Amino acid sequence: MTVHSTMPDEPVIPMPALTPGALRSAVAQIAPAYLPAFVEHLDEAAEQAAAQSTIAPLRSFLQRWGEFVAIQRYPARAVRLRELETAAENAPDREALRPILAGIREILDAAQREVAG
């Protein structure tokens, strides 16, 4: 029997600060396959911020990736979200889709609360 160092519902890393560097480190650690998307999104947000003379695109970037990390740092939460997303894609009708979307919303709301601190 293999013993895991963390329980499925415990975070594998602490919630990082909402800075590009801290989030980049977290993504590299818990979801390295997403690092190219992170860097591309950061570049786009910086370009938009400069073009629009506003920090709003950077704030949106930090919020989105903060929520991503908040979900991914809990393996059970990340797996459940993927299961619900797959179920949503395969739902036969709107009635079957409602509880699935409610489950997705619950996970996203929890991540938003974590990011908000």
C-alpha cells in the first residue's frame, strides 16, 4: 500500500500571493503543462494594459490564474472539476446539465473566495 504525503482534500502547496512571480512558481509546481498558457496570457495582459493605459487586464490575469491555482492546489477539487466539465459536455439535456453546472459553480465560487482572502 502506498502512503501519500498529503490527503486528497488537503492543498499540496500554500495559496501564493497574487503576483505574477508567485503564481508562475505555483503553476510550475502544480500544473507545469499550463505554464506556456500562463506566460502567453501574462504577455497578452501586459500588452493590453500598455495599449489601454489601465491595469485592468493585469488584474483580470491575476484573478484568473489565482483561481486556477486555488483549484489545482487541491487535487480532489481539480479532479472533480474535470469530471464535472466532462459530464457537462456529455449532458443529454438542460435538465441533466443543471446539477452539473451547480457543482462547477460551487468549485469556482470556493476558488474565488480563496483568492479574495
